[in-house]
Amino acid sequence: MSRSFLSAFRNSMIEYAIERNENIVNTFKGLPNHEKSTGLAYVGFEPGTDVKTGDWMINPLNERFYVRDAKTAFFQGQPHSLNAYYLTESEYKDQQTTASNIFNIGTAYGSVIGTQTSVTLNYNESIENFRKQVNEQEDSPDKEQMNQIISLLEMITKDQLPVQKGLFSRFSALMEKHTWISNAVSSTILSWLTTRL
């Protein structure tokens, strides 16, 4: 390449202050660009430039760009440039506010968990989940009583048996022994009742 081209190329570069851990650690000249294949925005720096993922690049107009990834590009087996892929400050803030919520919860039949604004409760699904859990109790001596509870729940949800006080009292010892059964019964009945409102 001619010296005049390289000189013009270097003159097109913009000086960026590099902020790391809320301190300016250095300034480097870089050239804003976009990948043709992906459209991702990046600033190209000289290979070996000290720019890392998590840094902020600040241009002369005080616009801030968050470095989401920094990769060395190679040409003919030699380092060609350090590409600092970035998000604008507003893109970064949007990404931070829309970070997903993660809930780690065990069995919670018929529960509404999360950030929903509307909910559909399906008591039939609660009964099926209950049935699956009972079937997993391979050699349990309590399996017959558990199946009786499922039959009662099905009769209630099909309006073949009215809900009445003490209906499940004969299963109290079983429910104390297997606390998950109480959750399954109560969530199924509550789901069924909410569909009747």
C-alpha cells in the first residue's frame, strides 16, 4: 500500500478514551466500521491494543460505546486489527433493563410464578401432573390411596361430587407423609374454582 493511502487511513481514525472500572486507562485511535456479513458495529484498532470486553469507548463528542466483545482479526495468518464490537449506551441500558428473570422453583402445581400480566390455569394439567408423580411412586404402599385422591379430584372437576368440608380428611396421614400431595390437591381445586368465577 502507498504511504499516502496509509496516511489518509490513519487520518480517518477517531481517538477513543478507554474507560475501565470507571477510570480512563488510555486513549487509542480506531476506525468505526460494520461487519458486512452480520452488520455488527465495531471499532477497529491496531492489533494488540489494550481494549477489553466490558470497557467503555468514549469518542471526542463524549458518546459512549460498551465493548461487548473484542477479537483480533487476521489476514494472511498475521494479526490485522483488534475489532471491538460495541453497543451504544442506549442499547446497553435497554439490554440491562430487559435482562430475563430466572426463577429456580421445584414442583409448584398450578402456581403462577414470574412476571406474567395474565394467567390461564388448567386444572386438568394439574391432575395429569399429579398422576405422573403418583406413577413414579413405583413400589409405594400409598399408591392406591394416591389414586383414590386423583379419582376424587376428577369427580369434583367434572361436577360429579360437590366440594365439602372434610372430603379429604381420611387422607390426612398420607398428606402429612407426602407433603407434595397437599400442594397438588389444593392447586387443582383452586384452579378449578377460578374457572367457575
